[in-house]
Amino acid sequence: MVSKKKKMVEEVGKEVVMPEVEVKQQGIEAMALIEVVISSVEATTHMGSAQPMLEGLGDIDKLLENVSLTLQQCQTPTKTSSTITTLKPTQEQLQVNIDGTISNLQAAQEKRNQATSQEAEHEQRVSRLHAHQLDLQAKASEL
């Protein structure tokens, strides 16, 4: 019986879609409280007689009813929770973002220039080594 109630509470909690973080937090706290109460009732029912168990289940039913009403209230749109506000970055945030992007682009360009320069130097060395090798081969063939 208790696990059936717990499952029902979990399903109700999953179906609730709340637009505000604060409301979600209240729902999560209510669910956590229900789980604590259920586990406490389950633990005490094993130690007690059948009569306290029935009283505990009545308490759970009352708690479930209260939570159900609370969740319904959370789902009812209010003036503050139904208002959609778009988040726009401030001018300062945009400027910081642009400055960071420019800085990153400049750093990337510097790295690219260094790589291009190193590649050109490498090609010159390879060319000189190749010329030196040809020169050595020519001298070796004269001997």
C-alpha cells in the first residue's frame, strides 16, 4: 500500500511542469519530505502493531492530499510566473565578448603567421640541403 502511494506521488511529480525555479525547488522539497515520511512510516510499521500502521497510512493519505493541492497551486499560472521575460545581454557583456573574440582571433593569426614563417624556413633549409647533397654527389663522381 505504501509503495503504491509512493509511486503515485512520483508520477504526479514527473507530470508537473513548473516555469519557475523556485516552484520546482518547492516541489522537489515536497517530494523529498514525502519520501522521508514514507520511509519513516515503513520503518516504524515493522516494529509496531497493525493499529499504528493504519494511523501512519492515514497520515500519508493526508500528506498526499496536501502535496497534491500544493502541486495544483504550483501549476496555476500567476501574474509573475506566466510572464515571459527574454534575457538580453547588456552592452558591457557584449563588448567583453567582442573584445575576447578579437583577442582570440589575433592570437590565432599570430600562431598562423609563426607556422607559415617556420614552414618557409624549413623549405629553405631543405632546399639548401638538397643543393649541398647534389654538390657532394657531383664532387664524389669526379673522384
